[in-house]
Amino acid sequence: MEGRTTSQGLEVGSPAPDFELPATNGETVRLSDYRGRKHVMLVFYPLDWSPVCSNQLPALEGEKQRFEALDTQILGISVDSRWSHDAFARSLGLSFPLLADIHRTVLSQYGMLREKDNISERAMVIVDKKGILRYRHVFDIGKVPSHDEALRVLQSLS
């Protein structure tokens, strides 16, 4: 997916915009905290408690060991609050952080704001250990996406 331009002008192969967002359990997460240590898979999803998201995120949790084996941290991002994320993560048994982008700043930076609904697109973005955008895919908002292509990209980075 090299050279593919996103709606915000970001290209695969270009530096990923850094950000800082509140996360589950009262933590603050910065993308740059992972630089030099882990690849990061940003999982943009529309809303906590929605039917598709309530299936998508547990499916990711079920594959978490495969991502960890590829030295990858999963970070979920949506427009919901940290408190909603806390309850949602507990109810689904999620162990990876969910980040609250209530001001839609990161969604806008990454071209993931679904403007007509003012929520996130359903998408995956991979940022490598050097902070470079290596993969970006926007999925059908009404379907649980496959993680196979993202896993292949991560395997190629190892």
C-alpha cells in the first residue's frame, strides 16, 4: 500500500502524526511513547456499545497474542469518553487501551472522521517502530473487518 494518499494527504511511508489522548484506566497515551519499542496498530471504530464494534474489539482481543508476537501494541480509538471506554472495555474483557478522541482531533489528523455522522470510520492503521505509517485501510462501517492483511503487513516488518 506504499504511496497511497489518505483524505488528509497522509501517505503510507510518511511520518505518522503524534498525538496524546486519555485512555482507559485514567492513563494518557502518546503515540511517540512506542517509538523505538513497538509497532502500533490504531484501530479506529465508530462507537462503544454498537453491535459491530461489540464484536470487532473482542475479536481483536482474541488475536492479541498474535499481534504481541509481532511486537505490536493495539490501540482502539473512538469519539466516546474515557468513562464510556472504561465500562465498555470491562464489559467485553478488553485488555488493550481504548483512547477517547472526543474532540475528533486524531480522527481529523488521520483522515478518519466520518463527517456525516461525526464519528470515526472503521479502519486500521499501522505505525512502525520508527513512527512511519505502513498501512491504512478503511473498512465497511457495518461489518466486522478481518485482521489478516494487517497481520501480513506486521509480519513483513519483522
